[in-house]
Amino acid sequence: MTVTDTDTEEVRIIESGKNPERFARGWHCLGLLKTFQDGKPHQIEAFGTSLVVFQSETDGSINVLDAYCRHMGGNLAHGSVKGDSIACPFHDWRWNGKGRCSGIPYARRVPPVAKTRAWTTLERNGQLFVWHDPQGNPPNVDIPEIEGYGTDEWTDWTWNVQLVTGSHCREIVDNNVDMAHFFYVHYAFPRFFKNVFEGHVATQFMNSTPRQDIVTGTSYDDPNSTLSSEASYFGPSYMIDKLVNVANGVTVETILINSHYPVSPDSFVLQYGAIVKKLPDLSDEENAQMADKFVDGVTLGFEQDVEIWKNKARIDNPLLTEEDGPVYQQRRWYEQFYVDIEDVTDDMTKRFEFEVDTTRAVQSWEAEVAENLKLKQAQQV
Ligand code: FES
Ligand SMILES: [Fe+2]
């Protein structure tokens, strides 16, 4: 990198802006379905409010309501499931999955206005989603089904949950276009990197190898392994990442979910998990171990991200080079989820493609890795 005399003396100022008070419109994954199928109510802090999730004993459906009872504010998540309703612990008012008060055992009649907010849900891929829209419109998009999930050929979900405080969830979405951080933060070595945005979907294509100078225990312990990844956000918060890893001569297919839901303007719950296509030569147990090992690597990756997020500034005007991915374009795409549906512009949804020319980065990183390996060898002699 050279400094030329066209450089100005002016100091670049970070524009931090403010985390939006509004939460994104879209489907948000709350976790694995089976978490909510234990007959108990669950409290979820999301979208600046409290929700209760419970399973109807009558039809098995999973329901999401505002957590606080419209009678006197009791916390429904501390109540119990009775039939198709959740019963408040305070005075036993019953609320069904549609948000209707379905009974008040001690009262002659249920007030006709006894209706609380019921959230639209979706059960897909063994996971529970809620639709969040500040305007109250019904869902206008879908979450795709993951082919293979639920069949005998794939393992079941591993699943991890982590609360991230002090950051807006835009930080995690920025990762999708941030080629260079994969080398520096995640010890991967990106060699091909491309983004495509269209409609409500933002995709990242990446081919990478592990950094041979840093052993992370990922990529199944083969320093010469290759990883190809096609990762798409379907809406603001749910990413399906299809990975093909070739290590030790074995090809392993993994589907990684990377999802989050906002808790407040400056905190969110990160959830991720994976399924692995079973290798026929391995037992179910060994296949599950393989999935666990893969997710250990992913966990490490998120811990590395969180460490950066916790200590960084919000920045609305990042200063970029040609080797950085399309941060501004992706933020424009992301903006569609934070404005009223009538205000979504073409600019936010029209197809946009950008491939980072990685030539220069790969050259410099290869040199850096070689240098580190040489140093390591010298230390060992
Ligand atoms: S506050 Fe819920 S029943 Fe009274
Ligand atoms: Fe990252």
C-alpha cells in the first residue's frame, strides 16, 4: 500500500448514527421446535417486548402471544398450558393461540374486548419462526424448506444460543460482505468471494482454505482442505449456508443456520446450528460427532466475531478499498426491512452482483502465511 501526494490532510470522521428503535420486518427464528414442545410456556425477550411461546395440548400447534396478560399484567410465561390455551398465573384467565380470551373460570362473562396480540408463526425445518412487522401486515415472503432435513440421510440439528449485548444486529449482517475479516478474524483463507442481492435475499459465495499457519481444529483437521460455501439471508435475520468441505479425501456436506432476533436496539440473540449429511461409512454416533465438531468450529467463529463487535464502534460511513465487499450496497438491501413496505424502493431490492477481485489479497496472505510458517519452523529447530 503506498501513500501518494494526492492524500488529503483532512481527518476522516466516523459517523456513528444511532441504532434504529424500529425492528426489522421479517421472519425471525426463535429456536428449535422441540424446545417449545415440552408442555411448558417459554418467555422470549424480543422486539423490545416479551413474548410467551406455548404448545396447544389440543392440536399440538405452537403459539406465540404477548407475554403480559391484558387483565392485570400477569406474566403468562409463568402460567401453565390448559387445553388449547395458556392460563395466567395471576387469576387464571385463559388465552388461546389466536389471542382470544377463551375463558375466565370465576367470571360470568368474558369481556368482548378480551383480545391480546397473537404473533404469526411458521414451523419449518424443525424450527419456529415469528413474523415481525411494525405495520401489522401479514407475511409477504417465505422461508424455504431445507432439502434433506428430517430424512435419515442427515443428522439432526445441533443448536447454540448466545445473547449478544452492546451491538445492533446489523453487525452480524455486515459479515456477509466482509471478505477480509474471514482471514483476520476467522483464520480462513478466502480465495473466491462474491455477493448477490435480489429481492429479500442476500447471498454470499465463498471458497476458502484454512490458514495453515494457525491450527484452529476446524475443517476436520486437514490443512489442505477446501470449503465452498453458499450462504443466503432470507430476509433480515435467517441465513441458510450450504457448505461442502473436502478434507482428507472425504467430502462432507453441511447446512449451517445462522440466525438472530433482536432483543432491543442494542442487543440480539444469536442462534446457530448445523446438520451434516451422514457419511455411510460412519455410525450415527460418529456422524453426530462430526456435526458437533463442525459446530465447535462455527462457535469459535462467532466468539471471534462477538469479541470484535463488543469492542467496535457503530459506523455508518465505513471507509472501503476495492478488496472490501459491497458493504454500502448490502446495507441498502438491508434497509428494506426497516422502512414501511410502501417505502421499499427498487434500489433496495433490484439484483446486484459483486465479485471481489481477490488476487492482491491472496498474494499478500500467501506471503504472510509462508512467513509465519517459516518463523514457526525456525522456533522448532
Ligand atoms: S393478570 Fe392475568 S389473569 Fe389476572
Ligand atoms: Fe464473522
